[in-house]
Amino acid sequence: MMELDEFELRKFVAPEFVFGFDARKLAGRYAKNFGARKVLVVTDPGVRAAGWADDVIACLQSEGVEHAVYDAVTSNPKAGEVESGAEFYQREGCNAIVAVGGGSPMDCAKGIGIVCSNRKSVVAFEGVDQVELPSPPLICVPTTAGSSADVSQFAIINDTLKRTKFAIISKMVVPDVALIDPVTTTTMKAELTASTGVDALCHAIEAFVSTAHSPITDLHALQAITLVTSNLLGAIREPDNLVLRGRMMLASLEAGLAFSNASLGAVHAMAHSLGGLLDCDHGACNAILLPFVIAFNFEAAPNRYVEIGRAMGLETGGVAPAKAHAAIRAQLTRLTRAAGLSSTLGQLGVSRDDIPGLAERAICDPCIFTNPRQPSKQEIEAIYEQAI
Amino acid sequence: MSKPSDAEELWRAQREKIIGLGERSLRKTYYPELQQKLDELERFRALLDQSNDCIFLIQAATLSFIDVNDSACRQLGCSREQILSLPLAHFLPEEALARVAALVYSGPGEGRGQATITTQLSCCAGAALPVEITLRLVTFNKILYGVAVARDLTERNRAETALLENSRMLRDMELARQIQLSLLPTAPPLLPGVVLAGSCIPATHVGGDYYDFYRRGGDVLDLVIADVAGHSIGAALMAAEVRSVLHAEVHSFHSTGEILGALNAILYEDLSQAGLCITLAYLKYDAPTRTLTYSNAGHPPVLISRNSKTPCRELDAEGLILGVRQEVLFEEKQVRLQSGNLVMLYTDGITEAQNEAGELFGCARLCAILRSMHGCQPEEIIAKVHSKVAEFTGSCTMVDDVTMVVLKVI
């Protein structure tokens, strides 16, 4: 099928990335080549305990680059953590940042970078293209296979005062290099492997049906969908299998390249508001919301969803859209169940009373703008209702 | 020829670099260079901040400050933000502001693009800082700026004033010197049977030494030499007063002792008020009888050299320094002179002149000169003493006033 809108204007932004075993060990060389004198290492206590931060610090030291460690980062990183990290960066006289960890330390590091260079509070950057000056050199070493903050132009920060997660979407927060090393994901527990893996799948599906998708993002999105559906459960079963870990990391990278450029949709908009209001686990929220959002969106882009089904390994040739829809949802539910993820928001502690507030926030999230179907607040509330 | 393993190694290394894994496989980045430029800029800024001058960058279009150095903040007592937020008019008087504006509007092309303005800058605390501002127009990226360097003139003004005052004082002192010299006898009087010479050289512009001659009837001549302690203006004024009193009183008295007594009584009050005192020798020479009558108020004794063979004689007479007590009796003595005798009146500037070893010139050296110069004219003797003293001290500048009067009996 030939469609003219295949060639609407699109832009593709990606950082330099090195993918493969031991990529993390290049952190010192890159820091040195970026002119770093003293590096702020942003990480979290879990990643430090797993030893990955120390691994990266050793590389910095071997290149003669000084460092200071900021590890006071929690999941759903808070604006206050960004601000105190920026103060620490200034106080220590750093001139570059290395983030080692999952989405939280990486998003926090992005926030620290732009706060330092723009000398403004992190909440001032909420929205799209609100960052004037680029961050100091930022090197990301992801240790989860899911968030892909290491290649994305997104940083999601939790405004604890407003109890909402806000998105900073700007080319200025794209890292200078991502050192993507599947080895770092071997220490992830099954639960984290599952939730981050489903996050990657969600990135890919939402990017594929996004109204900002492009042939290049499609390529990566479909490939990511295939990789997650065929390797996630294996990686959970065999955490030390480097091939399975590598494929999941590749899935995360490709999903990241896709969503960073095509953006996301209702699942992420709704998950962000859950994270902001109730501090819920991001991947878990995505996993629960995804089938319901697909149900809502399906009619707006049935062919795109059918392609997703095919990428998931479903037989879609000659199948009626409605049937394909059911098959996709069933496959997703199977996958998330087998991965051990919760299936209702109620299990995450969400109550019906929370729904109006959640919908209020979700309807304003920038991710909603590229959802294939524009939902009303009531429709969002209805999806939350179904997922509860 | 390389070994196969070397070739393999080369292949491997080249392939690594093509993949982008070489040590220097860098993507285009401006950051390291930017960092270096920033460091340079910071160094340069430190340089500017260390300057004692206030440096301002002014945007021509708005006539507002857009950058200042630390010195400006310090000297104006303002924060950087304060200076940058206030208009030029806040710091500059109207007239100076008009000159800045005129230069800016004339542009860099037309005028010389440069002006020096002497004015005052208003400090934030309210005081005014006298400055000389050098303003130059420069263009960065097609935007016209003025670079103003303001130098604090406080110190320079102070030095200039001091210099001016100094030169005024110098002029006044020179005038005083001229006046004081004019108070000395222009030439010794002519008296049968004697030749005379006198000289007075103050150590500074004006001195406290004084000598004079008073001609009386019947070929009688009075000679006086005085030394007011110190050689300042005060001493010079007092020397002038001594002269006035003597000129007025000298003919009211006949005896040398009486004259000194009257002089002491008249000057006592002024001297004790000024905290000064005077040594003075007063002589009366009766030419027909060749009799020298003398009294002395604490002055170095007058010397007589009869001939080249006998030692000099010191003419001593009892008498207190002028200005110590109101009523003083001065002894009066006489001596008869003979042909060829030399009489020398002098002040202690000669005998107390010191050489490098701290030795005094002393009376003996002076006498030796006198004894060796019986064949000479008084002027020659005076000149000789001057040159001997200079030779002795090793310097042409004297620390005290030097005065001599020489009388030679023919």
C-alpha cells in the first residue's frame, strides 16, 4: 500500500552510542575526550551495590579523570534530587556527567546537566523545547533494558510539590554518548527485568502507532517488539545468559530510538500521572494499561496494530482486524502474566477516588499529543476504571 | 617486510577505528575547545579584575553598562549587578555624559573614536571619585561598544597639589633669600688703615647668620656678627629683627657692652616667645688709635693673628647668650692692633663643620689658615677658608650657615 503521508517531514535524533559487551569500560576514554576534568557520577544505591558504578569510576581513574559520586537518586526521580545534585556538581567543580543506572539516575543526570548550564530550577524546563542551553557532556551507561533514557530526548522528573511527573522533551537532553553494555543488566532481579522489558515493549508499540512515527522509527519499533516478545521470558529465567540479555538490551535501544523520535501515547501519559501521584512503578503501570489503551486506540490505526501483531509472532495473514486485536491483547496479557507483573492497578494500590486526579494529569502530559486517537478526560477516566 | 602477524594487527586496528572504537574515534564536539576558551577567558577576566583601573564595557546604542571589572565594583562601592542595572547618568555628571554620547554618536569612523574625559564618578555610597576616563569605541560582531578605562585621580591630584605648593614655597623662599641677602652690607666700608671683607652663605635658602658694619664719626667702625640658633625662616626673621634694632639703636650707645645689654633687653621677649637665642660678637675699631673694643654674647671668640709665627689669640669677653635673661651685663675689653694684624669674626658653621669621621674642623685649622695668609687680602682669606672647609667635609653643601668677616690692619 502506497501512502503519501509516508513522506511527511520527520527528524531523527540519536546520540552516538556504543553497543556491546564491556561498552561501559569506555567511559573513561570518552570522558577524557570530552575534555572532562572532574566528572559527576550520578547513580543509585542499588546500582552501586551491584558494582557497576565502581566499575565505571575505575575507568575514569585509569584515564586520570577526577570524579564525585551523587547517588541520592530514588525511582521516579524527584525535582529536589535534581536540584541537590546540581548544587553538588557546582560545589565539586565538575565539568561533565556520567550517569550509571536505569531511567531514574539517567533522567536525574539530564536534569542536573541543564540546571547547571541554564542556572534555572528544573521545573522551568517542563514541556517541549524549553531548554535553552545544552547540558555539559553527558555519558550514559544504562544498567536496565527498558528506559532507554540513554538515547532519548526525554527526561521524566517527579514534581513532589504538585505530585505530578513532568516531561522535559528537548534535543538538549540527548546524551553525548550512550555506552550500552548488556553485561550490566545481568544483576537485575526478575521483577526489574520484567517491568523494564515491558516498558521497552510499550515504548516500541506506542512509537509505532504514534502520529509522529516515521519509516526509520517503524523499523526500530517493530524489531524491538519482536526482540522483547521472544526474549523477555528467557532473560527472566536465565538472568546470566548474555545472549538473551544482549537481545533485551538491543530491544530497549531500538525501542528507545523509536520513541525518542516518534514519541509515545496514552499509556505513557497515564503511567506518568500514576508515577507522579502515587509513585507507582513505571514499567508495572505500563504493563497494566497497555491492553486497555490498545482497545481504545485500535480503531484509529487497525493496520498498524496488525503489523505489531505480526512482529509479536502472531499469524495475521487474512485475519479480521477484530480478531487480530483480541489475539494481540491475549498475547500481551500472557507475556506480562508470565513475567510476573501485576494485572490491575488495584494491585498497585490505586483506588477509584484517585481516577479524576490521574486523568486530569494524564490529559496534560505531552505524550498524549501523539496518541493515534485523541481521548477526552472522560475516556481516560474510563480506561483507568477498566484497569483498576 | 612486516611479518604476517603485524599485518593482521594493522588490519585489526584499522577496522577498530572504522567501527569507531579507536582512542581518537571522536565525533565532532566543540566542548573541549569551548572549555579551553572559557579557561582562557576566565584567566583574562582575572587579569582585568586585578587592574587598579576601573574598566567598563558600554553598549553604544543604549548607553548602558554591559560589563565591568572587579576594580570598578570595589572603587565605586557597588555590586556588579547594581552597576549593570543603573544607567550611565547615575554615575557620570551631565557634562561628561554628553561627551560620551557625542563620541558614540560620531561613531568610530568619523572622529578619532577616542576621548579622554576628566570628571568624577559617583560612588554608590554617595562619594565622588575623581577620575580620568579614556573611552575608545570598538565594534564586536557589528555592535558598537565603548571601552572606558577610568583611573582614580585622587593620588595624582594630591601629588600635583603638593608639587604646586612646593614650587610656590620654593618661590617664596627664593624671595626670602634675596631679601635676606639684601640686608647684608653690599660692600665693606672704606676706613683708613684697614681692609675688610665679609661673607655670609646660608645652608638653605635663608639662614640665621648675620654680619654688619656701622660707620661712626672720627674713623670709628662697629663690626657685628650674629648667629640665631637654627637656619629656618624663624631664624632668618630674627636675624632681620637684630639688624633693625641695631640700626635703630647703635647710635644711642657708645660702648659695646651697653649696646649688647640694650639689644638683649629689647629682643628678650621676642626671643623667649619664639624659643630662640642668639650669639653675637660686637666690636668697635678706632682706626686712628688702632684700638679694638669688644664684647661677646656667647659667640665663638674673635680671632687675632698678629703674624705668621705666633699663635692666634682668642678675644674672650664675659657675656650671656641673648634671650636667656632679660638683664645681662656684658664685659667690654680692648686690644690694640698693629700693622699686619688679621682679625677674624666667624660663626660656628666653620669650626663645627664635620668630616666623614665625625671630626670637627675646629679653631686650630682656622688659625692655621689665618697665620699662613698674612700676605693676602681679606677676600682671599675668606675664599681660602671656604675651600678648606669644603675639602675637609668632602662636600660642597653645608649643614650650617657659614659667615666670616676679616679685618686686616695695613
